[in-house]
Amino acid sequence: MEHGHGDLNLPVRTLLGPGPSNVHPRVLRAMATPMIGHLDPKFLELMDETMELLRFVFQTQNAITLALPGTGSAGMEAALVNFIEPGDGVIAGVNGYFGERLCEMASRHGAEIRRVEAAWGEIIDPDQVERALAQRRAKLVAVVHAETSTGVLQPIRPIAEACQRHGALLVVDAVTSLGGAPVAPDEWGADVSFSCTQKGLSCPPGLAPITVSDRAVAVTGSRRSPVQSWYLDLSLITRYWGRDRVYHHTAPITMLYALHEALHLVAEEGLTARWERHQRLSNALVSGLTALGLQILAPEGYRAATLTVVKIPQGIPDIEVRKALLSEHNLEIGGGLGALKGRVWRIGLMGESCSQANVLLVLSALESALARQGWRCGKGAGVLAAIEALA
């Protein structure tokens, strides 16, 4: 039967947006591994190894450390719905698009939301969280570690200490930090941390790594009502990932192959070496962007190494520049979200995409695209500044 569709013929892009990042060839090969059943003894062994590797990357001893089916947003939903019941007080740190999403999800599950806000591009003040907890008890505090809309890296430990003083759980969104910056829930004192696979871990999107403290598990045992989401109910999911192996859902087998291999790559490189690579190349990128006359949104000292958000100069058209990068260089960067739409570009250096070649490529391509729009700077200034920073 004839039809109008041909084989997939997609361009090869350099992905330097806020996610996904480029995927290592070994991860792509792992996805071509023959399928076995999701209750096959060999697959269960792979699940156990994946849990151990996730504990390594999260730097945790938490028994409940696994990968949920779904993207990072499924991780966020699970991190809230399992611990919130209607009427519970929840404090959310809001300094960007994904802080807003925490509020939206928590309110849909019946929480009484109190917002602790900061300007987009600034950190949440831990003292404000402390004051909010002192004014009225909250069951849970939720904050974003690396805010994907602004590139701000939030200090977590002071907020965790405030939560412990006031008996509140702490939920941390580590979607844009895990695998590219230190994420340490045990050291911080965070109770629930969740992430995704397609950013710092350089795996395709489709799974949400999550880790849950014993303190948080105890809270789920005292719920007055069932978890509102059957699919994301951790008490059910952990029976599949645990020793009982009770059927809950058909695992995304190929994606777990991919995650297992991606985590092996992280372990082979070493966490410290990986974090240092991301920070060194992020510093070089910032030096290059500054040399081009561009301003970074996040303040120095609170910048995520995995994602740099740069202000678009007055009069420079956002979409035309990004289109030029895509059509002429096969290079993707991200535009702004929410209140920052049309005002910033988001440049990701995550996992496999975090390389010296990519830093120099994006700086050279941006200089060319900006020059075409009338923006003037020294020829090759960005690339030269980045090379000097790396030297």
C-alpha cells in the first residue's frame, strides 16, 4: 500500500538549549539491545544496578531511589502528590517558571499554598522561608535547585535547616542540576529530590529519577487518604522496584537500558571530574558571552554551570537569531519562558553537550548572527575570551 511518508530523515543538531542534551553513542546503542520482559530475572538485575547507580549520582543512601516512568514533570508530580493531602500547608519558592509549576501542581492536589518569592534571576532568601515557617506551620517546602528559566542555582542547605527546625519536609527540583552539578540530598537534609534523564545525564527523555528519605517515607505511612495518583503512588511503585517485585506497570524497558548505560558513563568519568568539567566550560562560556557585550541574568556566585541565561540586547530579534543558529549551524539554543519570553536566550552545557568545541561553536555562531543584526563587538572576541579562560 502506497503512502506519502518516507523513512525518518532528520538533521543532526548540536543541542545547547535547556534540554534535551545530545546523547552519547553508547546510550543510543544500548537502546538497540534486544527486548526482554519487564519481570525477566536479568531485567530485574538491571533495575537493581540502576538503583545503585542512581544512589551514586544522587550521593544518597536512601532506600527509595529509582526511576519513575515519565519525564521530569512526572517526578515533580510524584514528589508532591505522595506527601500532600487536601488542606496541607505548602510553602513554595517562586523565582522562575518552574517555581510557578510547583505551585500549580501542589494547589491541584489541595494544598494551601504560600509563596516565598524573589525576582526572576535572583535566589530565594532562606530567611524568608524561615519566617514563613515560623508564622504558620507547613507540611512541606518545595524549591528549585537550578531554575531552568533563569539559570539561577539555589543554595539548598540553609532552607533544609529551616525545614528541620520547623518539622517540614523539603522537596528539591534537581531537573537541571543532576549529573552536571553537586546534588547531595543526604548532605543537605533534603527529603525528596527528583530529576529527569535528558539533561545532565544525556539520556533521552522519558524517565524521572527520584530519591526519598526515610523521614518522608514515614509521612506517607500516616496519610489520611490514598495518594490521588494511582500511577505515581510510590507505595505501589516501590513494591515493583523492591524485593517483592509486585507488578505495577510495564516498565519502559528500552529507556531503562539507556539510563543504565548513561549512569555508567557518569560513574566512569567520576562525579567530581564531571562537575569540574561543567563548571570550567560554563566559566569559559560566560567569559565569551561577556566579551561579546552580553549580560548574564543570574548574579555571579549563583549561576548554574549547566545552564546560562543571557539577556537579549535591546533591538535584537530573538527568533531571527535562533533561526540563524539552527539553519546555518544546526545549533539549538533556547528562548525565554513566561515573563522572560523574548528577553533572554538559554544556553545549556549539559552532559554530552558540555564540551570545549560546543562552547567555541555557540560563541562563534552567536557573534555572526548578532553582527548581521547590527550588534558590534571585536571580531572573534567571544571565542578568544573563552580560550583565554580555559587556558
